[in-house]
Amino acid sequence: MFKKKSLGQHFLTSTHYLSLITDTAHITPGERVLEIGPGEGALTHELLSRGAIVVAIEKDHRLIPVLEEKFQHEIAEGKLQLIENDVLRFDISSHLQGTYKLVANIPYYITGAILEKFLSASLQPTSMTLLVQKEVAERIAREKKESILSLSVKAYGTPRYIKTVPRGAFSPPPEVDSAILAIENISRNNFKSAAHEKKFFDLLHAGFAHKRKLLKRNLESAVGREYSDILKNTRIRENARAEDVSLEQWLVLVESSL
Ligand code: SAM
């Protein structure tokens, strides 16, 4: 079957990295796992072999009969549920109840949308173990030079850069290197209310609106109020840029702005 580049079809063929992904996810038998894009089932097989109960969503209809054939026993035993759908249209709560982990070699063209959908969902996974583009994993997990993406992830969980995965571990090889990214301890404990959560994202987008401008100027032009005192109270330098401000400081800034 020819692989569709438009669907990010780079299948992982290295058994070493397949088991590193499942090791990272700390799968225990009977645990529920959501997999995005099972492809030809390499990671699905690894997850099932660790005793996971898997729900897998695949957009490419051509792969469904391949997966049904390969996993006929697991499907019959209720260990695997296959869903043909676009993950971005998938209604989480109608297929999952209680706790679950997200484990996937995701299509890179929708990395941001997947992170946003599952981190902000009312039924969040407890952890995510994802293969993503190497630069994206680095940008999310590093301590310095924050971005809207890194702060959005850190607001809900603890990201960790696990391991670089070379392009040769895939068939066909992608044009970029990849990395295993873990996001653990996912919750909305950083937010005191839905209003706090909303305000956090509103301010984050306002603060990063013009990259070259100081945070203070960006906030003042978006929110229409003086920010000198608020910044002083939250111990943020007057001449800081949005990328210099830590998650903890953003959270205090948001509370002071409510
Ligand atoms: N899990 C397999 C592996 O590791 O070898 C395949 C991973 S491949 C990088 C990404 C998979 O996601 C492909 O099977 C592709 O068809 C599927 N896919 C792409 N876009 C999708 C979407 N919007 N929703 C669900 N699956 C999607």
C-alpha cells in the first residue's frame, strides 16, 4: 500500500524505539490507552503486548481492514477498539470514561492541534507519550525562551524530552529527525477556575502578539490598561519580553489581572 505523505504516514519500524515509547508511558496491564494514527499497527501491537486496552483512531480508511485482520483476536476479546475518524473530530467522552493515557506516533502536521485538543479537554489523559518533530519537543521541554506552545503545555503538565529518534527508524524516513516527548502529571490544578484558565490564554496570546515588543507594551495595547504596577507586584522586569517570563510568573500575572 502506498503511504500518504499528506497524512504524515511515516511508520516506525525500529523495535528499540517502539519499546522505548511504551516503557516511557509506564503501561500497566488493564490500563486504557488512546492511540492516534495506528497506521499498520506497529505501536498498537507493542501496547497490546504490554496488556493495554487500546482505543485507536485512524483517518485513512484503507488501513482499517489491514488492522482488523491483523488484530482480529484482540478486537474480538475487547482489547482493541478501532475507530475510523479524524482525531480532531473525535468526541473523547463518548469513547473513553475514567482515566486513560495517550500514546502515539502522531502525524506532525497536526501536532499543535492534538496538544491543544487533549490538554484542554474536559476528559484529559493522565499522560501523553508522543513522537513529535525533534525541534518541537525541544521547544516544549526547554526551560528558557518560552513560547505560547511551551507555556500552554507546561500549564497543564510536565514535559520531558526523552530521546531523539533518527529518521532512519521510520519507513519511509521523514525529512526531519523526531523525538519522544512525555507530558506527565496532566491536570488543570494550575487554574483556580474556568475564568482563570481563559484569562491565562487571553493574556498569553496578547503578550506574544508582537515578538519584538516588550511584554508590557503588548499587554497594554491588547488589554488597554497600565501594567507597570502589576509587573512590579509579580516580580517581572519592566523590560521583559513574553519569552522571558516563566509559567509561575504568568499564573500570578493572570491572577493580578482578573
Ligand atoms: N502508529 C504508526 C506507526 O508508528 O508506525 C503510524 C504513525 S504515522 C506517523 C501517523 C498515522 O496517523 C498514519 O497512520 C495516518 O494515516 C494517521 N493520521 C493522519 N492524520 C490523522 C488524523 N487527522 N486523525 C487520525 N489519524 C490520522
